Amino acid sequence: DVLYYDLPDKESRSKLIANILGTFPSQDFLFDRAAEITDGLSQAEIDRACRDAIKNMILDNKDLVSFELFESVIKERRSAYDVKKK
């Protein structure tokens, strides 16, 4: 059997990002914009990007994940895997 999963829609991406980042996003984190820039990514790719952002936050001795940090992780993932935004 082969299972196919649809890519998450904008609302699902926003909820996924919020759930994984938990208490780590900065107060001015742009969840709506984060959902837009993750268009075309699978749930697993978004999950990994969120966890990478948290890891980078810790390694950089930051207290919270800024939108800019999250955006840079997404850009890295897109360039590494050549995943283009729709």
C-alpha cells in the first residue's frame, strides 16, 4: 500500500508551528506570515524547521525564537532541498 498525504493548508501550518514552538516564539512572532512562507512544505519539513529554530535559539543563547530566525531556517531548508514556494 502507498499512502499519500496532502500538504497542510495555511491554518494547519500555523497551528503546527504554534504547537511545536510552544512557549519559545517571541511575543511579536508573525504566525500568519510563518504559515505563508512554509507553503509547499510537508508537515515533517515544518516540524524539523521549528525544532531547528529552537536549537539555533539555544545555541545562540537567546531566550525566544524570533520570526527572523524562523524565516532564516525556512530559507536554509528550501535551498538545501530545493523546495520552492507555490
